[in-house]
Amino acid sequence: MYLSSYSPEPSPPGKLNITSVYETSVCLSWDRPTDMEGVPHTFRVTWEDSRGQRGSITTDENPTVLSHLRPVTEYSISVCTVLQSTGLESEPVHTTVCTKPSAPERLRVEEVRSRSVRLCWDTPTKMEGVSYTYSITYTCDGEERKEQTTGSNSSSADLCDLKPGVEYSFSICTVLHNGSRSRACSAQAHTQPSPPGKLNITSVQETSVCLSWDRPTDMEGVPHTFRVTWEDSRGQRESITTDENPTVLSHLRPVTEYSISVCTVLQSAGLESEPVHITVCTGE
């Protein structure tokens, strides 16, 4: 009598689960195949994009990461059980997933003012032919997060409703029309402090001047000081940092015109406001 050898197919994996999705990678797991205890086996994972480009790996790792994928691309993924003894494969189990859009890169904070900044960034890569916008969010301590949207043809944006002298956290991400978002690219920066108000010369002596100024606006609760700089007609310059208002500038030259400027200085970051100016001539 002739006996033929027969090796049944292995059980397929259970349910496939997409545990995380990124721009160029996907993390995939699956439930164990049933009744395969003690049977040496591995798994073949195959993925194919909408253009027919296919990749495949054989792995014992569960979960496993599929890498080197394309952003904003739908992939059909299948996993089957493979007998190590014969290479026989189970029926495949399928799922689909779309990778995330690429993120903007190198977010920079430029043209910092007391109430505005300009953000600049590098456009996301491998997004040719994809329709998207940018979502910019920003916040500081004690403030609700704000959001601004700009088109994909932009690589900069002006934010104009900021508070002076505080640190902001900025982030930008790519947003598809279906709501899918890229990872965020982030940056932090202090806005400039508000400048002092009007300068006032309260007294003038031969070698000294008493100077005062109005408080900078919207700086309550923000630790700051003031830098006072004065320069005579010969270009000799001096500077002090002070909390005293009014303050006295001494050791001046008699009958000499001085250009005086005062700016607000953040104690935390050393960032200076725009200066406010006045001129005065010392007495005889």
C-alpha cells in the first residue's frame, strides 16, 4: 500500500492591529494563530501600495515595524503563518492603512517683536501632488492655546496677537483635507518686552541729570529691569542697568548735549525692548 505524506496548512494569524502610524513606518501586531502550540512557525508580512510597489519580510517579531514607506500612501498589508519545516503558508489575513503626511522641518522664530513674531519653516518632503494646509498652534503660561491655519504655498507666517515679554511655545504640523495630521515641529521663544513710555527729564545739573519714564504697558507680573544708555557728541557712551525710576545719571560733562535711551530688559532672558530716546544738555 502507498501512503502519501500530507502536511496541513498552518492556522492563519488572528486579527491584525495597527498600533501606530507615522510618515514612513507602521507598527503592526496580530493575534496568535490557533492550535499552533509546539509547531515551529514564523510569519510572512507583505505590503503593497496603490502603485503596485510591494515589499515582504519574514519575521518572528510581533509586533513588527514596517519601515521605508511613503508618506500619505495607502498600503494593503497581509500576514500569513509559515511552517518552518516545509515553508507551507496559511491563508493571509488583511488590513489597510494610510501613512501620515510629512511634517514641516526646522521651525524658526524670526523678527521677534513685543506683540508679534514671524515663524519660518522648511516645507515637508515627499508631498508632491498632495493637497494640505499647515496648522500653527501657540501658547504661553496662563493662556489658552491658539491656532492659525495657512496654505501649503507658504513657508512663513506672522503671529500678531502675542503678549510682550513672555515665553511662547510654537508648533506646526501638516494637515490633510481628511483631518490627518503629521507629527508637530516645535520651537520656543520670548517676545520682546514692551518699551518704556515717555521719558521725562525732571532736573538738570552741571554733571548730572535726573531721568524718569512711564511704565511699559502689559508687563505686569513679568520680571524686568531697565537699561539706560547715554552718549555725548564726541561718541563717549555709558550704560547702566537699574530698577530705579527715576534714576540719576552722574559724572557727566558740563554744557554737553547727551542722547539718552531707555529700554526694558527681561530678567529671565536678557531680551531688550525697542529703546525710547530723549536729548538733554547739562548746565554750566
